Amino acid sequence: MRQKSMLIPTLRTVGAEAEMASHRLMLRAGMIRQLAAGVYTYLPLGYRSLAKVEQIVREEMDRIGAQELLLPALNPAELWQETGRWENYGAELVKLKDRHDRDFLLGPTHEEVITDLLRNEVNSYKKLPLSLYQIQTKFRDERRPRSGLLRGREFLMKDAYSFHADRDSLDATYKDMYEAYHRIFERCGLDFRAVEADAGAIGGKGTHEFMVMADSGEDTLALCEACDYAANLEMAEAKREEETAVQPAGDIPAPEKAVTPKASTIEEVARFLDVKPIQVVKSLLFVADEEPVLVLVRGDHDVNDVKVKNVLDATVCELADEETVRRVTGAPTGYAGPIGLKEDVKILADHAVKGMAEAVVGANENEHHLLHVVPGRDFEPQYADLRNVQEGDRCPRCGSRIRFARGIEVGHVFKLGTRYSEAMRATFLDQNGKEQPYIMGCYGIGVSRVVAAIIEQHHDDNGILWPLNVAPFQVHLIAVNMKNEEQAKLAEDLYAQLQQAGIEVLFDDRQERAGVKFKDADLIGIPLRITVGGKASEGLVEYKFRRNGESGDLVAGELLSQLPELLRRVDEA
């Protein structure tokens, strides 16, 4: 492709709204342009890399026997109403009406549509297992779409769905998908980890997220320093053996009410009573599927609302509003506790609370707390793992220390079980002629998000550092001065040879200053640069690796024979 005729509108600067490196560089390199918040046009250079990632995904899906299809992006509301997600999915659903006032949505994911297809087409165990996938534009009305392709309202996604007659079959396909995802992200040149995660709005039990390691990532990951344990913070297990607080000596008196003026936070209460936060219980009121639940954690810990939701097996679980807090506890927020509630509500406590021999809790009265409270003696909650782990906690697998890292989610695999098939009455006949619901799995990759994540990991101060497999071109051929006949002729000859050999080459044949060409080349980031310059009269050209700057002279006539070795060394550079 000749750069003179290709649409690559590079920019020297972009606005402050482009916060992420990938967002800034894709704008500057002329790869994308914003149409609206979270909605982007892929220009030719960006689309080429997007297509490279898409092809890698397609090859690995086909390799494990998944079949490609294409489902409608426009979904009728009735399907989503069958599963309850029309009401419960949340504000991210892009809903609309047709001219007949019928409700539709633009698909953010396609569990309902694929289940509807299978319940009408496959009715026997003899046709199972079956894995189907598509690569399609998805739509989610993100609250804050300000991270370029990492947080868009319209994005390209690979979503696959598997259907099984039994759990063993699901486990086998899940393993195949899990391994295929590793191959996909390795081929994309990414440093990533598969971590235990929450299923969220998709649902199901048993799920892993694939996280690209990046300081700019939105997700906090808990990683063991010794073993391969890794989990998203929302799912990271707190090791119970360490859940013990300071044990005071002697008998513990009955609970005693204490005035705590203007002390509603853990820090304020601890300071006023001259105790440590580890000796105070943090009590938070949640509403889970419209029922209030009091959740207790130790004062130096934070409640993990995802764990609370999962323990309760709730569809919706949120912090209670001030009106609900006052109704249930009789006091404003900050003074709730497990003793003397105005309503009979379920009480959950983190395992660490059980290890507190004596605690300070809210008295359910404004500006009052209770002292000398003993869990198990003065109240009896249901115990569970309800807190966020902290850096330095012990690994739940091997006991070594947990460290935190940041990550960008690029893929997610789920064991759905029968959540959708039961809700939609999608069944097959088993070997005994009995109706059974499909056992399902689903597996997603954010294809456009992968492109941005690659750039987040692979860039420097001058621009992008593309891994070869996903670079828009393999070779960037630059003629320093197209007005120089020798340079122009040699560059044209090499361009023709590279094209004839099937090499993806971008030929900078523009009438621009050498400094502009090299600046754009660094910004665009094609891994191997071949420069035709002042030594053209000697039959020499310069090669340069974009990643590490290694360069040297080559005999122009030997370029094609040496190119395979140069391309092999590109990602090692």
C-alpha cells in the first residue's frame, strides 16, 4: 500500500479527554476517529490490526471445532423478558421501539438469541455437544465511555456458546476454550493472566477472566507471589486461618452503650474511643432483591458487594438508601449494628468478625455505639467470606503473600449451566427419551478491546510497538527523498518485489521531509523499517527494528532472502 494514497491522518497532539495511552496513540496514528462518546470509526490502518486479531480468534475457534454463524444485533424484547434480563440487566441496555411500538434492544451479548435458535433446531442428545460462535458488533450504554476502545458503547466482540447433555461435556469444552484463549492472547503478543472472576450479569457458576497486565487497567488483581493463584479482587478469597484480632484478657462485661458524638466513620469512632479500627465492626445495610440485609466486617476491612450478592444468590444487591437505613436501624448511616435493630433482618458477618473476642458496634441510635460486644454471645450471624482481600494477605492456596496488580479484561469464559435453558424451556431428549434442559457455556473476547490492550502494553514515548502478528503491515518501506532518482527507483523496485513475495508493506512515497516520515513511522509502529536513503547509489538500504532501535545496512538485492530472518527477529528485538 502506498502511504501517499492511504488515509492515515496522523496528529501531533490530541485533547486531554484521551486519558489512556492506547486512546491517544490510536488517535494520533490515524487509526480511529470518534463519532460520539464511546463510538468510533476504524480508519484503514486501525481496521487492518482489528482484522488481524479477528483472524487469530477465528483460527483458534475453528481449531477446537466451534462453528461460526452470525446472529441478529437487533433483539426482540420478548426473549430477554423470558430470562428476566430485560428488567435486570441494567441501564447499559440500549432499548428502542419500532414503528409498531414493539420493544427491541441492540444486543450487548446473545445468550437469549442463541438459546432460542437451539430450542427450535436441536432436540436430541445425538446432536450434542455443539459449539457456535460469532464475531459481531455489540452495544452497551456505558456510563463513562472515556477510554477509547477499552470502554466503548459500540465494540467488536467474539461470543461463543456451547450446548451439552451433561456436565462432563461442558467441562471438556470449557477446557478447550480456556486453552484456545491462551493461544489467542499469546499470538497477539500479550502478557496476561487467567483469573478467577464473578459472572456478573451473564450468570452461571465457574468463570475466568483473561486479564492483560497493565498499570492503566481498571481491574485490581490479587496474585500469589509463589503459586499460580490469581483472582479479580471481587472474587479473591480471604484466607480464614489469619482471621483473628487482638484477644483481650479476662472476662468480658455485657454490652455497654457509649455516646460517640459526630463519630460515624470507623476512623472517627476508633479515635474517639481510643481503640484500633481492628476492634470496631463496620455494619453496612444492603438491599438484596428488595430485602434488607445487614453485613458486618472488621473495621480495617472493606465489604465486597459481589461476595455479598453471591452468598445471597441475589439478582440485585445494592447499598440501602438513607430512608431504608433509618427505617431498619432507627438511626442515620454510620450507627448501624447487629443488636437492637428495628426490623428483623438477615445478618451476615465476615469470618474475621468471628475472631473478634470483643468489639465496638453501632447501637442503632444516633451518635451512640456499644462496647464489649462479643460475636456469638450477643448476636449470632451467618458467617461467610465477605471482604476484599488486602495486599500482604496470605494466599488461600499455598499460604504465601498476595500482591496486587492492575489488569485490562479482554476475555471471559463462563459455565452457565441451565440458567438460560430452564428459563426459556430449551430442552432436548436424552438417551431415555426424557426432556432435559441444555447445559450451557459461553465464552467472550473483546476483539476491539484486545487491539487497545496490545497498545497499552506495547508503546514508548514515540508511538506504538506492534507485535508482528497484529501489526497493520509487516514492513514499512521509506524512501527518504522521492525526488532523488536513484532512491525513488530502488524504493519502487523493492516495493514491487515485496508485494510480489506476498509481504504486507506500507511504502512511504510521500513528498515529505525525512524527519516527518521517520516521526510518523515511529508513531505508527510497524515492526520492521527498511529505509532507502543516501546509500542507494551503493545498492545499500538500512533495516531498523522499531522495538529496540537495532539497525544495520543490507544489500538491497539480498533483502528478500534475508527478510524471513529479520521478521523472525522482530518480536525478539
